[in-house]
Amino acid sequence: MNTANLQLEGLIMAVAAISDTLVAKGVVTHQEIAAALGQAERAVDRDNDHELSDSNRAATLFPIRVLLLANEAAQRGKTFTFSDYAELVGKLT
């Protein structure tokens, strides 16, 4: 596996952990995180300036969708591995 992929996996899981910490401290809510990630997802979907191929658009959306799933899981008191989230993203898209 490409080292950059492993670094991105670590970064995505770190962002998920930071989000959980912010929620636990009352800085933001799960709903606010979901709204921000949803806004990011819509921005990528609407971005026609970069003329992304479908596969490149899917690749751009992937970390956002993993973070959305991680946020939903945390809201239910659950956590999963990166591989679990990646598999779920694959099934949902």
C-alpha cells in the first residue's frame, strides 16, 4: 500500500478523534459537525471548475464521507476502524 494512503488514513482518524473531543467538551455538537461536513460534501459535488472525473470526485468525497460516518457512529456511542468506515462508504456510494 502507498505510504501516502496510510498517512491519509491516520489523518482522517485523527480528525474524527478531534471531532469527538470537541463534542465531548461541548464546543460543537454532532449535528454541527454533520452540517459542516455536509456543506463540504455539497461544495465538492457542485465544483465544476476543476472538471473532475467521476473517480476523482469520488476520491475527493471519500474522506468527507468517512468523517460523516464516524460522526454518526460517535453520536451512537460507537467507533469503528478505518477499514470498517471505508467499507461502509463503498457500500453507500
